[in-house]
Amino acid sequence: MEKEQIQRELIKLAKSNSRSDISRVREIFDEVELACESGARREQVLKTLNNNGFGMTLGNFKTILYRLRKEKAAKQKKQRGAKNT
């Protein structure tokens, strides 16, 4: 297998719907947060996601939001720490 073919296959895999829900939501997290912060109910956001290829329950969605918010906060804290050094 050539390097270019491997790269194409890996990129295709990275964009596929066979990835985990959290990795797919991570890509659109800013838009999900914008919808939630603008007053959309989580149930509405979830319905929109599920109508577009996701298959999450409300419980799964809440867990994903919790984890991604936690990741984002840790990343911001780390960046602030790096600026103060």
C-alpha cells in the first residue's frame, strides 16, 4: 500500500459516521453549545442531531455534553496556566 492511499483511507475513516458519538459531537460542539445557550432545549438539539445521522438517547447526550464541557474547561485552564508562565 502506498503512503497516499493509506492517508486517504485514514482521512475517510476520520470523517465516517462509524466513529463514536462523542467524537462526532466534538466536531460540532460550538454549534451545539450556541443552540443551548440561545434557549433551545436539549431535547430539541438532540432531535436535530438524531435526524441527521446520530442515534443518541437523552441520557447519552447529557453525558456527552458534560464530558465535552469538562474537556473544554480543562483546556482553557491549561492555556491560562501557560500564559502565566
